[in-house]
Amino acid sequence: MTTCRLDTAMVLAAGLGTRFREVSGDLPKPLVKVGGKALIDWTLDLLAKGDVERAVVNVHYKADAVEAHLADRHDPEITISDERDQLMETGGGLIRATPLLGDGPVFCTNTDAIIEAGSHDPVGALRSVWEDREMDALLLLVPLEQTSGYQGNGDFVVDHSGRLAWDGEGPRYVFSGLQIIHPRLWADEKAEPKSTRVFWEKAMASGRLFGLVHDLRWMHVGDRAGFEAAERHLHPDAP
């Protein structure tokens, strides 16, 4: 169990959302409402429920609109990581935000999906099993049958110790978008656009990439089909 506070999160909200434009129009994807709530608020509410006190949110596309939406949000407290000058992708966004995040492990999540937690606390579940001495990243995973709007066949397999691999024996699980990750993974990386997959590869190679499987409903909202599936689930009685 961790002795770190783990009360800070990185929220990746800077993407262009190109595939989603037929739904979002001129609205930035994080502000699109699904089930009556903006995607970014689904994410921030989940973090607040898990006792995250501060969220660093990166912005790029329609940055002014995202900042205006967050202006009155105080739970968690919002800090903006400005990427107006250059979109840094997921990994580069973490690197750029490091001065705001600090030097310890942080939660990291996106605004591309909804985790329907109900009475569960997946943020707290991750925190409770984080072990700083042996982990560099801990990913929340969900079973394939608990997903909607997802077109793949799973992202990872999990071994008996909880370590992750791209391939292997056993069922495949889907990455939920929520993880704990330590900045030592990018301490020697250049501040340039790159994916978090670069960090996962590094952690996997040293046996320090772990996963926690949680039986939650996970709705990927990446295109019109995913949006409509999430709306049907959240509003089953709608005409």
C-alpha cells in the first residue's frame, strides 16, 4: 500500500477530437454533454469522489472555452497547463505539466470515456494498491464485456503478479484511461509531443507496469456510435 498522498491528477483535455466533430461541431470534445453532463465533468467528478484535491488540465483546441467552463470549479481545484502553442499529445502533455504536478506519482486520465462507478471508487482502489517501490505505472483495466464504443480486442493481458504485457495467455482487458504514473518514467525524456505508450514500454521492460482489473461499466465516447451507445445506456427510457 502506498504512503504517498496521491491527491493530484493530470487530466488530458487538449486533443483535437477530429473524429468526434460530427457530434461536437465547434464545441471542444471535453465540453460535449453525455447523459446531461460534460465529459470533462464526468472525469472531474470521479476524481473528486476519490479524494483528488487538485487537477492539472491541459488545454489546446478551443482552450478559452474549456478554461471558461472550469473557471468556477473548485472540487478538485483546477490548474491549467497551457498547450495553445503546441499540442503535446498524452506523454508530452505530462512532461510539460511536470512543474505543476510535482515529483511524486499522480493520477492521469482523459476525457474520452465515462467510467460508471456507481457506489465504487476506482480512484481510491488504484491508490490503495499503489506500491511506489515496485511500480512505475498502475492502470485501471476493465473486462471487454463491460465496454461500449470500443472497437478493439483488448489492450493488455495481466499475469499472476498483476504485471502487464501486450500479449500472452489469458483474457485481454481494456485500458480505462485512468492510471497512476510516476514522473521518473519521463525524467530523461525531451519535452516534445509523444504518447504515454513510450512510458508504458519503459515500465513494461523493467517489470514495473501493473494493472488493476475493476468490473465497471466503461463507455468510450470517441465517435458518433460511442456517443449514441453511452446515451442509450445513461438514458434507457429516452425515445
